[in-house]
Amino acid sequence: MDNPRYLHTLYCDDIRQETNGKAIYVGVYGNAMEITVDEATLKENNGIVVPKLCLVTTLCSPAAEPMEKIGFSINLDGEAVSSFSAEMPPLPEDSTVRYQTCSIVNTVSLTLRRSGRLSVTAKVGEQEIEGPGLLIRLVVRNPSSNQQETGTGRPPETSEEGKASAS
């Protein structure tokens, strides 16, 4: 294995805290989310605002490779839209466990003008580690033609019944 460090990000609609300290992740996304918007609204507002998206980012590293300060960047199509940092306390010298930091970003507000890929990158020293991304698909609805287009500029595929689907 070339890189024993790894980064994982879970994307969801909300994170709620129970009284016993457990976190509840609501509306967890797989590798994609889809947002339907009217063409007129998209043009009038020069995009659409996603008011809340929550991220749970976990970075793991072997105990033999200590991490002191970690910089995180939240990116949309490779461009940073937000950033934060975390500091790690040192592990005991005889420790064989992995370093692990879990950061919860309870709200990220994004303005989208087209479909894109959201991702998180961690920077430890000179090393950058990118976690799995979330594809955000904008499905633009044109009320005058009663047709939808994906944010990629292509119309959606049509199902057997002849109804448009945004798959």
C-alpha cells in the first residue's frame, strides 16, 4: 500500500445529537444527489442555493506517522469553497493504534450554477489526501416544454412509458 493514510467523507442533509452523545445522520447520500430546479429560477437567481449540507470527515493514519496539524478543504469541482483545520494530540509512545480524527461540518452553503463534484481534501504536511466525492446533479425543469435537462446540458433518458426520468 503506497499511502496508509486515508480520508472518508459522509455527506448528509442533517446531523442531530442525541442526549446520550450519539450522532444521528439524516438523509445520507451515496455517491450522488439530485436537485430539481425550474429554469426560470436558475436564471433569475444566477444559480440555486443549497442552504444546508452536512459532512462527516474521518482521516486515519498509522501511529508511526503522526499528524499534528491538519488542514481540510471543501471543494466544488476542484475549487475551495470552505476550509477548516484540526490539531491532533500526540499518541503515547507505545501506541500501536491508528491516529483518527473525525470532523463534523454541520452546514455548508453552496451556490450551484451547474452540476458538479463536491469533495474534501486533507493536507498533512506536504501530503494531500482526497476523499470520495459527491456528484451533485442539477436537473433543470423547463415548464414551457414540460421537459427536464440534467445539469450536463443533455436531456434525461426517457423511460418505457414515455415519461422523462432523471437517472
